[in-house]
Amino acid sequence: MRHGRVIWIWALAALVLAGAAASAAPVVLPFDDGFETVPAYAYPSGSGWSPLLIGMEGYVSAAAAHDSTRSFMLNSWPWLPRVDVLQVEAVPDRVSFEGAVQLDPGYGRLAAIGWMSGNGSAGLMWNCFRVTAKTGKVEFYGVAWADVAGYAPGTWTVVRADLDYAALRADLWVNGALAASGVEIAPKEFTYAGVGEVKLTQLVLTAPGNPDPMDWYWGNMVYFDDVRIAEWGEVGPRQVTVDVRPGSNPNVVNLRSRGLLPVAILSEEGFDATQVDPATVEVAGAGVAVKGKQLKVMAHNEDVDGDGLVDMLVQVETSELDPEALATGYAEVTGMTYGGEQFEGRDEVVLVPWK
């Protein structure tokens, strides 16, 4: 079986350096890396990453982050891309991968995240996303190019693909919204002309180079964050810690009250609650309360639990809470960050009985 190529990453260089990827042990799914435990300017080898093509540089950076304080920065030379790989021990037939991508507003040109053969396959990628500053597009390549969404340089975009290798179809998500469904993809194993056997067993992050003198650029600085791989259905909303009625125990809720119920969304390693979009938050079916003619959302940032991290505290109308949703003894909290990451959490509540 022959499938088209998505990115040719200099065959000779790829073949010379492909052995570097073999030094890292394969990871077992599910995999989740926000790069928060790695010091700035260090390499995240402890998580399983290995450099395949060294480009200009690649390290964990504190200069940009999708959530919290760290991301993985890659930078290429025009004649030598930067490619980093994560070898997966066993890729299931239904697998999801996700990552946050940002092109540096001054020096970012092009980034890709997706799958490459375990043998390096001469620098070719399939079933991957490409984010491009010049076109302002997020695209996906399975067996053909598909436009998925727009992109503004300097912003974070969260891309996710749910790959069904049995049906050879994928559902594609951008910033938490379904962007395309039933997109044709390449199989896990096939034969490609000039390369031979291809087995898509390693996830790749890359800042491609560009030797074309008609479209010259000096470097290509891109950032990746919150990279996840799991069986389809397991890459869901991020689980976060929430606190209903901070400082009280038990968390008593009186559904007959016409007051406000405070709920804290807590920051933690890999999750910055100050990046939550309060307009997307729901607590047991109730949205965040608003006030005034401008309908200002009742939410603010403060360190609720005293751990030195700034959290978000929202207020919801008690009368808007769904009694059936609270009947389980828990208040479910859902929402989305400004970067498009979905999250959920829950806290125990005690309902005041009706008399």
C-alpha cells in the first residue's frame, strides 16, 4: 500500500540521526506531559522524548506556556529541522493524541505534531496536524490534506485527533470543538515507495526547516505543551480540583436560597486556573452569575487555598442549580480555558432537605 507524504525532513539527515530515537524506552499509554517537572533549558528525556533531528535547539522553556509555566520549545535551522520523537510501546487500534501548539509571533513559521514510523521513515509523517503562520491555517494530513481551522501566530491552539485504525477514519478537534469527522487516515502499517515498511509507532513534534531560497527564513521557533496520548475515549477533559464553599465543611447547599454559591477552581501543577474562561464554567448545570447592565461575569482570581498559586473563584446563582445533578451528593464543575482545554472537577455537597 502506498500513501502520500506530509513532510519530507531531509532524508539523509534523518537516516543519519534516526538511531538517537532508539535511546529512549518506549512509553506505555496513557501518556500526559505538560513539561512542568523539567527545569527551564533542560531536555525532557525523563518523559521519554528523544531528538531525531537536532535543528538549532530544543529545550523546556519558561518563556511561553499553554497552562502553568513550561512548554517544549523547538527551533530549526533553514537547512536542518528540529524533530523530537516519543516511542510508543503499543499503539491501540483506537487512539487519541492531543497537543497545544504555538508559533512564536516573531520567529515561528511552521509546526507539526503527529505520527512517524519507528524506523524514522526518512523524515516522513502521517496522521498529523500542521500549523502554519504564512497561510494562517491548521491542517491535517491522513492520506490527503484537509483544512481544519484558522490560526493566528502567537496564540495557543489545542489540536486533537481521534484515530480509528480499524475504520481508517479520524475525528479532528481544535480548541475543544469538533472540526471534522470521518477524515480518511493512513493505516498503522503499510509500504511506502522508496522507504519500504512503515509502522506508525512514534509521535513526533517538529519545527521543520526550509532550504527553499524563494521562501527563506533564518529560524523557526515553535512551542508545544500538554501532549497527551491514550486510547480513544480516555483523552477527555482535564481533571482539576474544585472547592465548593471554600473554607466550609460540609459544603451545605440550600436550593431554596436566592443567594450565590462560591466555587473555587484551583491551580495546580500543569493547570493555571487564571486561564479559565469564566463564561464557559458550569456548576451542576448553572452558569456563572452576572451583574450590572454590562452583564459582568462574577469571577475573580485569588489564592483561595493558600498554596501560593492564584486560583479562580466564581459565583453561581443557587436557584439555577439542577437538583437532579446534585442528588448524587456531588457538584460537577466543567469549563474551558482560553486556550481551548476542557476541564472538569467535582466536590461533595450536602443538600438542605425540603420541609
